[in-house]
Amino acid sequence: MLDTILITLLIVAICILLLGIKVFFVKGGRFPSEHVSANKAMQKKGIGCAQSQDRDAQQKNRFSIGELEKTLNNSMN
């Protein structure tokens, strides 16, 4: 039982070390950004962050029917 736990911890430690080679051994190294908007391939396809797309969709559209009616009414008066 103890052997299994030690082997598991060793494997996990090796995986963390391999995943963080750039972070641990390169001066100023960081993990790459995994955010959708920072991914160049996603930007080329026009895919953005869900939060950003939601925020953009909820902003008031100045060309919506309601806004156009208000503009027309104001210009007629």
C-alpha cells in the first residue's frame, strides 16, 4: 500500500516538473495564457470569450428598432 502511494506521488511530482519546465527553469518564464481571447488561432476564427460575447450582445444597439423610432420621433419634432 505504501509503495503504491509513493509511486503515485513520484509520478505526480514528475508530471508537475515536466509541465512547469518553462516556469521553473527559464528566467521570467510563465505558463501560457489559456484564455480564449489570448489564443491567436481562436482570434483568426472570430471566436471570443463567452463573457465578452455576452457583454457585447447585451450592450444597447443604436440601430435597434426602438432606438431608430426614438431618433425619427426626435428629428420630426
